[in-house]
Amino acid sequence: MGLDKLNYEFNLSEFDKENLVVMLHGFFSSKESKTYIDLQKDFDSLKISSVRFDFFGHNSYKANISEITITKCVSQVNNLIDLFKKKGFKNIILFGCSFGGQIGYIVSSQRDDISRLILKCPVFSYTDKLNSQRDIKYWKKTGVISNYDNVAGRSLNYSFYEDSLKYDFESLVKKISCKTFIVHGTYDECVNYNQSVKAESLIKDCRLVLISNENHNFSNKIESYDLVKDLLVREVKLFVNK
């Protein structure tokens, strides 16, 4: 996948040309989500460089989202990291949410140049998630899900599921060598928090913070959004200021 396919928003701090936060958004989200815009503002105030971009088929990426695969998105992230490594950045900090968290797991397991992995309600295995929610035989027969997550107009090809079978996540996350931080809500309706409990048990250097009675978007309590955002930013600060 060529670099011309990467549409990103890059904020360079004149004070920090070594550390870069790469933000990986969730499924059917985008780089324009409030979470990533707010985080980029926080990183700007801390004089930390950051980049946010759109995954295949999302927002500014002009492609049919039904053709998305995990492998295509992993390729995007690897290309983006390689691009900024060539620009001189030494320390890559991956921040991923939900689907973006899963991509973060994979990329961090494949590379030895990821300095930190910071995740919010990450998907551990999309295969497990899909197996629990879908009639896989019917999906294979029809070739497409017409209303993914019960939302009209959201189509997803069976190739997404086939591609997900390539990844053995229990073996994969054991290869992650960088320090990892995960925050997850115990009432997450999209990604069960036990997926993150499992990930913590398998990753060599991992800390998990569970937020009681919170959902996927941390919106049950007014204060939860800022609490979680501050936790994520704090992890970046701890690394940059070490």
C-alpha cells in the first residue's frame, strides 16, 4: 500500500523531534473523532509531536470500507511509522482505541522499534468477537454483512473474517516487548473488558486499569471522559519525561 494512500494530520513540536504519538482510531470512526483531536491538543500543549490518520475506507480515505481487512490497516501503520522514522523520529508511541487497539497489538508484535503501546478498550481478537455475534456460515455464503453492528449502510465483506483468521492473538501478544498500558470500562458493550484482562496476562510488561461501570465510550459518568484522557496522556508524559 503506497504512502500516497496515507491521509494524516501531523502536528510537529519544535521542541520534540524525537518522540511521536501515532493515533489509531476505531472501526467506523476517523481521525476527526473528538478523542483524537482532544488528545492532539493535549500533546501540543506538552510540546509532543503526534499524528492521526484515517484507516482504509474511513472518512478521507477514498475506498469502499466493505473491503477493509486487518492486514491492510497493519500495512498502513507500518508505512506511516517507516515514513516518520525516515524523518528522524526515534521513539514511536502507539495509541489505539478499540479496532485501532487491535492493530496496535499486531504492529507492536511485529516490530522492535515501538517504544510504548497505550490502548483504550482494545479489541483482542476480532475473530472471537465476530464468532460470538455472527452466523459465519451465512456470511460466507452471502459474501457480505449488509448492516454491520445493526447500522444501515455498513457493509463488511467476508474477506475481513478470512483475513482475521491469519492472526493467533495469544501467540502474537506474547511477542510484544514494549511497555504496554490499557484502560477499559467494565460495562463495555462493544468489547468485553475480559479481553484486556487476558491481554494483560499474556504481555510481558503490561498494566491494566479498569474503570468501573463504564461503557465503550466512557460516557456513563460526566467525569469519566476526562479521567481516561488524562490517564492516557499521563502515560505518554511518563515516557517522554523519563
